[in-house]
Amino acid sequence: MTVENNGPLPGSGTNRVPLSRQRRGVLQYLRGQAAPVTASALAKVCALHVNTVREHLDALVDAGLATREASSPSGRGRPAFRYRARPPQESPAREYAGLAAVLAAQIARSSADPRRDALAAGEQWGLLLTARQTPTADPKEARTRLLDLLEEIGFAPEADADARRVRLRRCPFVETAREHPGVICGVHEGLVRAGLAALGGAPQEVELLPFAEPDACRLHLGLTERADDEDGAGHPTAAGTPGVNR
């Protein structure tokens, strides 16, 4: 099996601790600033109340994702604090990239059914990552929570409004996935299947299309059979795995 497209960039997790969607948004805005900024200035950029932004900034500082420094004195009153984002920390999954490469090669060489074994391994990973989370009866919320999990691991998901059609712009093990796509991508599909099932009260369909785009993989969540026959632009997709020759 060979891979035609380069696919996603190497994974880089946003953080080592779970963040709410709003707090992660504040962090992303902070990373977009060229210089340290005050909570008031960032609140205008984020369109949030300054007290809300200040609360998120203090939490980011406590988590080691941002730094806080006092501004130079100017007139009366206590100087305002300025905040700067720390460089993004690599995903914990990246620390095991070498081990993943060895295991993928071993499965590819010795397994009678590499995809089956890869899916099973991914499902165990997904169950482990969601073990302490309470499932929801809302299918969309389950998909959204799964995307939050994929963000933390380092996949940088980019989804539509319903969290059904997803672009995975990064991959924690992309180098190994290019060499053994059937194994690594199978593990990731198993992770998504088990994670989504554990987070939601009802089963939802999952389809992972590895290296479907020059710079991303595609992930379909909870689509009907008819929707699965179309790509994100509403056009039919070709049979098989885009970007991969078997």
C-alpha cells in the first residue's frame, strides 16, 4: 500500500490538560497576538466580557499555557497585567511516535488481518481515553466532545456546523501512517468508533478517509448512507480510500 498525498501535518496537541471550547478559543486568540496583551485588549478581540477573558487567562497561566507579567507603571493605579501564550506543547501522543512505528511494522508483518487488529487496538485506546466521561443522549454533543478529544490528542479537527464532516489537519503519527496507512489509520478509526460510542447514547456511523486531501484526512461522523456517498462539497466520492493505492 502506498500513499499519494502528503496528508496532514505532524500532530501538535494544543495542550496537556483538557480545555473548554471557549477557553481554547481564548488561547488561540492569544497565540495570534504579536506582543503581550492585557485582558481588556484581548476581550475586544474575542468579543467576550473582560472578566470572562481574565478568568480564562488566569487558568491558562496556571496550566502553563500562558505567562503573565505586569505592565510598566503609567499614572495612578496598579499596573495592568499583560499575557503572552507559551509555544504550543507537543501532544503526549507524539512522545510515543517511535513506539507506534515499531508496533505498526510488527502488526503489518505478523498479523493475518492487520486492519482488524489495528481497529481493535484503536478501540481499546478510545475506551481508555473516555473511561471517566459521562455519555450524553445528544448525538451532536457526543460528536463535539469527540472532536474536543481529537483536538487534545493533536489532530486539529476542522468540522462543519453539525460536527459531521471533519477535516483532520494534523496527525500525531503521520510519518508512520505514510509507511503503514492500513495499520495507523485503522487504529485511529477504531479510536473514533469506540470514543464516539462511549460518549454518546446511540451508535453513530464512522468513516475515516486517510489522506483524502493533499493536506488533510477526512472523517465522517453520523452520516446517512446517502450522505456517505458525497464529499464535503456535495459531490460523489470515488470508491475506496482517496489518496491511497493498494
